[in-house]
Amino acid sequence: MTQVVICFFLQYRNEVAIIYPKFYSLEPEKRERIINAALKEFARNGYEKASTNEIIKEAEISKGSLFNYFNSKKGLYLFLLDYVVEVIDKIYDEVDWNETELFERMRQIGLIKFKIMKQYPQAFDFLKNVPNENAPEVKSEIDTIGKNLIDSGLQAGYKNIDLTKFRDGMDMEKMMNIITWTIMGFAEQQRSKVGSFEDLSIDVLSEWEEYFDILKRCFYKKEEQ
């Protein structure tokens, strides 16, 4: 399944690069300016109410240039979805996948994720609002990419984990479900607390550690806690 998801994203990215060659030919600074302006506007107002006039104003480009790069508002939005996937991949690129202890790996992912969120706050502000987007023009693409992001992220997080540390006789599937629900619930709670990921505090990692300690006491053998 993980290989299928990876192939899907690689194919999707190759298609994006082919569709928008003019945009990729721009100077990096100008590309970043356009991307950030578009991320902000869509995050603030959603797909249907987002104003391309506001995007070009903040990006300091002409309207003709924007549609020369992306052809349409939908094309721009789908490009941003792909861009966010690339930003998320930066997290997994830095993880030490040789670490097999579950909570140490999750701790590591949390630290890296915090760093990337602070580096690309506009991308995560955009992503935060994507699940609430109901515009028919982009809904099917959002549903497909969103599901693949969640599935691939969970599979990567649990891959090659040392299961010998867990208590004997427990239902492994239910136990992993509880851990997953805790992690996703905590992440959603933290997302709801911040107006922008620029305001994300390092304190969130300390609270994260407290949940890990509780989960370890619940599910690990006594000598492994």
C-alpha cells in the first residue's frame, strides 16, 4: 500500500511539473512569493471566496502572469495541494527510520514536524483549512490526496516498529487504534488552538511527551516503561 501511495504522488508531481513549466522556470524567490500569497488567500477565504486579485497584489505580479502560469484558479489550487504534499515529505525525509521504538520515533517525528511547521507556516495554515473545503470544483481531489496523506503517514510512522515491547495477550489492532486516535486527536486539538502556525509554541512538545508517557504505561511491559 505504501508503494502505491508513493507511486501516486510521484506520478502526480511529474504531471504538475509538466503542466506548469512556465512557473517552474521563474526565479525561486518569485515562485515562493506567489506560492505564499496564494496559500494565505485560500487559507483565509476558502476556494470559492478567494480573490485572485488579492493574490496578485500580495505577490506583486500581474493577473495575466498568474493565469499564464496556472491557466485557472483551480489549476493554482491543485498546484498548492501538491506543494503541501512536498512540504510534508520534508518531515519524513529527516526521520531516522532505523529507530524501532514507537514512542521515540513519534517523538522524533514531532520535533521535525514542529521545525517544518515553523519554516512553512503558510503551507500548514492552508492545510488546516483544506478538510473544510466543500467547493465541488476541487472536492474530489482534496478527498483523494487527504486520504493518501493520512494513510501513508500512519504506515510510515508504524513501519518496522519493535512490537516485543508491548504487553503480551493484548489485541494489537485495537491497541494501535487507541494510539492512533490519541495522536490524531492531540494534533487536531493543537491545530484548533492556533490562528496561524507562525504562533505555534514549543510547549506543545512537552505536552506531547506527557501523552507518550501515559500510553507507554498503558501498553508496554513493565520493564520496558
